[in-house]
Amino acid sequence: MEAGQQPFSILVPNVQRRPISAPDDVIFIGSLGDNRNLIGMNPDGSVFRWESDVKSYSSVFAFLLEEANEEAALFNPDGRRRESGN
């Protein structure tokens, strides 16, 4: 199912469905989670989750690294998804 959501079309959140309250200098580079929360990037390269003060990142690289590490923790060394609570 997840593969059906790829690739991310940058036109949708930046042109066709841009949040009204988004500053003009923010570009949306992706989305995360079941709710498809938008990921924005500021002109200085910092990355953040739109409408959330939970996480922000110093760069796209830091964002990708942290998210990849969080996802990797969900799988065992054989690549199988861990049972919840393990």
C-alpha cells in the first residue's frame, strides 16, 4: 500500500493544496504517517513537521537519518516487522 503513495508530488502541497497559513518561503518536501502530515523546509534548510511543534531538524539529512533510524527500530535483524511492544 505504501508503495502506491510514491513518488511524492511536490506540486500537490506547494501549489494545488498549499496550506493557506503557510509562509511564502516554506516549501513542502514530503509527508509522514497515517495522517500524511506535511514536512516543510525553511529557506535556511531546517525541516519541520507542519502544524506541529513536536519535532524539527537542522537539515534534510538530519530529518532523513532520524526518521530512518526510527523506522529501522521497528524491524528485527532479519528484516521482519517486530511485534508491538518488543
